[in-house]
Amino acid sequence: MRSLLSKFLLLCCPLAAAAYSVVGYYPSWAIYARNYLVTDIPADRLTHINYAFANIANGEVVLGDTYADTEFSYPGDTWNEFPRGNFKQLNRLKSMYPQLKTLISVGGWTWSANFSDAAATPEARETFANSCASFVALWGFDGVDLDWEYPVFGGNWDVEHRPEDGANFTLLCNRIRVKLDSLALINGRPYLLTLAVSASGAHIDDLELPQLAEVVDFFNVMTYDFQGAWSAYTGFNAPLHADPADPFSEPEHTTFNLHAAMQNYVTDGVPREKLHAGLAFYGKGFGNVADANNGLYQTFSGPSPNGTWEPGVFDYSHLAESFVNQNGYTRYFHPLTRVPYLHNPTANIFISYDDTVSIAEKCDYIIAEEFGGAMFWELSGDRNGELLNTVYQTFANAPDIAAPQALTAITNGDSLYFRWLSVPGATQYTLWSSADALAPPQNYTLELTTANTQAALPVPGDGMKLFFVRAE
């Protein structure tokens, strides 16, 4: 051991701060009545923007709204340049904020009809995967987000289903991964493949999650829309935890909350760091609600007649400005589900929503559970940036991850074996070698995707070597 230490210097490096993803969806239609433009996005608070949506036609990814995507004129655009529109502005944001990545989100509730066909055969999968790579290369995106609602069953009335959709989805993602990796070799930068996935246990069971996790960069879990106009009683749009007093009798209903959904994904084999919990930047309104219990768990007769852009759906900014503790609406906060709600006994309206308090608690939960970050739908619902700022600040104030301690090394034949003490909260360790502590890492870098506390590397040649380990 004495000769070993004369040859190698072992160092432990702290990580400056815990890093969490903040993924915001931006819908193409926000430029119209909502008048919320790409230039209004507080991109310094985001790590990823998922642009919603591209469609699927003839088995390929195609523009969802040609005018909004590539033709709409922003201030400073000229009539003869192409592309203009949202795509140009997204690329401008990336030049201003180097941390930002943009992804094209394909499908969604309205445009998932053709996913099953696109995944059904090897030929169809090849066509679709090629179109994904071509689309991101042409328009400057950093990856593809697949929002198939849903494989096997459910979704909009026109969605095609097959019993083998789950297995085909895995095969499709594998082909897309191959195409994106090939594109990465050409362009010298990585491309992301992400999924927007259901919080329902039944839909989770239809996916081959361990296999998907091998090729997907992260999963955006849609932990909202648990209750709405289709429900039998008023309830919560996006509860953090379950409430035993919830009157719904279906066994699966106990899983209709953020905590249960996220734990289902962990149990089924998705690494925690690849999971993003979904946050709702909107609320759901219920109409003609019975008065008891401040409107909670009461009968009703459809969506509330009011809303921001449609009956029964409210942007958070609209609620904060015109509804919370004003105009006959009283705010309550549920002690178990940890989300607020509004009740107007005169208008017989109940509104379930999220605010800065509940969003902060959900982000604290993400930190405590060591998930990869948060996703939210959608940016125009928080036009004053209150909820996004809460997400950003909560993650920024998360405890730093400490440096690993007691890094040791021994040689055995041609291998050098390292061992160190585990660090609470770490999901990955990085081990590297350099000839100079102030120089960039070189020779080799070993990233351990799970929190293993030992590794083996080849014994280096002559000369002083510095070895570093960092917890993340």
C-alpha cells in the first residue's frame, strides 16, 4: 500500500449543488388567444422546453401547426426569412440560455391516433424513427418527447389500440434511440428521448418499463387530471397524497395521487433519477356542486360554467388574480392531500388547483425521494411566473450533496480497485483520473449510474496520477 500511495493521489470532490430538471411544456396555440409568446418564457428558470405538439401523418412526425411553428412573425422577423414562428424563437432562447434544451413533443391527447400503427411493424418503426431524427435535425431540437395517450387502451375516441402496443412501444423507442445516437455521432452532441407517461396504474402495467428505461433519458409522469368533469364526485386534480375519506370505491383510485404514481414507476424498475413528477399549472372547476363539506367530495353536474379559456379549466394566474379569497370564493387547504381548493357556495362551484404552497411541497417531495426533477403543464398558465419561480427556488435551495469520504485504492494484478463511503442522497458517483488537479478530467471517466461505492479501473502507467470521485 505504501508504494501505491506514492504513485496515486486520491481526492474527493463535492458537487456544487443538487441538479434537478425543470421541464415546461409550451403549446403551439399559446400564440393565439392566450397571447403568450415564446419570448415571454422565463427560460433562465428551465432546463427543458417541450414544444407541444407535432402530429403523426403517414407514419412520420410532421408539423402540428405550420403557421405557429414556422411562419408566425415575431417582432424583428422579416417577411422573407424561413423559418420564423415559434421554432426560430426557441432556437434563439437556446443561444441566450446555454443550459436550455428543447424537445419536440409528439402526439398528446388530440394527436395520438396514429401511434399504434407507427409502432406496429418493423417497417413502420423504421419509418417513424427516421422521421424523428430528421425532424430534430431540420428544426434544431435537442430531442423527442413521445406523448402517446395511450398504448393498449384509453385516450381520445379516435386512438387505435392493439394488445401488443406496450411491447411495440419498447421496440419503437429502441429504434428511435439508435437513430438519435447516429445523429449524435454526425453532429457531435447527444439527443434526448423522453416519454410523457400516465399516472394510472393500469397504464403503467401496460409498459415494459425496465426495457424502456434502458433507452429513454427520462419519464415525465402526468400526475394530474386525476379528477374532472367525468368523475362521480368533486375531487382533487393533482393531490400529492391519498385521502382515506375519498368516497370513490374503485381499488385503483387509492393510487390516484402523485406519491402512489411515482412509487409505482420505481417499483416497476425505473431509476429514480429518470423520473420527473408532473405539476399542474391549472385548475379544474365543477358546477352545480352540493354545499356540504365546502364542496369537497360532493355530487355535481358537469364542469363549472366559467373558466379561463373553456368551461371548467382555469389558468393558475387567472385563479390567483380573480378567484382566491375574492368574488365569493374561499380558499381551503386539505391537510392530507396537501393541495388547495376553492368553494363558492353561492355559485355552487368547486375548483381544485395548485398554488405556490402545494407546488413547493411537491418539489420538497421530489428532493426527498431523489427523483430527477419536475415537469409541468403548461407555461402559459403561469404567465406571472409565480409557480415556476417556486419550483426553481425550491430546487436551488436543496441541500448540497456532500463529497464522498474515505476514498481508498488497492491494486490486484492489472486492476486498481477503488472504494469509498456512501453519501446520503447520491444517485450517481463519477470517478476520473487526471495528471493535474486543475486540468480537465482526462484519460478515463467512469460514471456509475447507480450509487455503487466501488469500482475497478486499469492500473495506469508510470507517472503521478490524481484520482477523483464525486457524488451526484
